Amino acid sequence: MKFVLADAPRYWWPVTVKIPNDDQPGEFIEQTFKLLFEPRDREEEKSVRDRILGLKDGPQQIAADRDALAEVIKGWDDVVGPDKAPVEFTSENLDRLLRQSWAIVPAWKAYHESQLGGATLLGN
């Protein structure tokens, strides 16, 4: 397959979250959904990271981290509510998702893995 050089690439990537199991205290349930990413280029990504890490206030850093991830997420699939009906992708619903610690960490992991070909970088 030939490499397609796109100005603004977009692609779907799976995210697996582990949430507490209501039926089995102390255990988790794995759930999977897909996010549509439109990644930043490397220079933009470094600039965003440097800005977030430069914040001294913990709550500001957490909010900036959440906002930075939200900027590259352009859609989702397989996200449902308690009634099992699909949940519409909106900025408000995305914010609700990314405020859940068991969702934001796997979403960041999926984003970074998708950028690195599935590899994890050590060090820098």
C-alpha cells in the first residue's frame, strides 16, 4: 500500500477502559470504544506538552491536559449510555468522558500508541 500524505490525517483508534464492576467489588470490567483522532504535528505536540508541564497549578495542569486531548478527538463510536442507546459526540459529552480518570488515561495511551506505531517511548 502506498503512503498517503494528508494535510490533516484522521483515523479511528480503539480505546480499552477498565471500569469498576458494580457486581463484583474490587474487580474491573473492560469496555472498548473508538475515537476519531486528528493528530497535531510533532512541533505542535511538543509545544502543547511544554505548555502543560510549565503550569505550576495542579488543577490548571489537569484541565489543560484534558483540553489538549479533546483538541485531537473529532468523534467517537461505540459509546452508549446506561440505556445502551448511542451517546452523541458533543464537546460536552467528550468533556464528561475525559473527566473520568479511567477513560482519559487510556484515551491518551491510545493517542500516543497510534502516533508511535504501537510502540511506547522510553525517556524523552
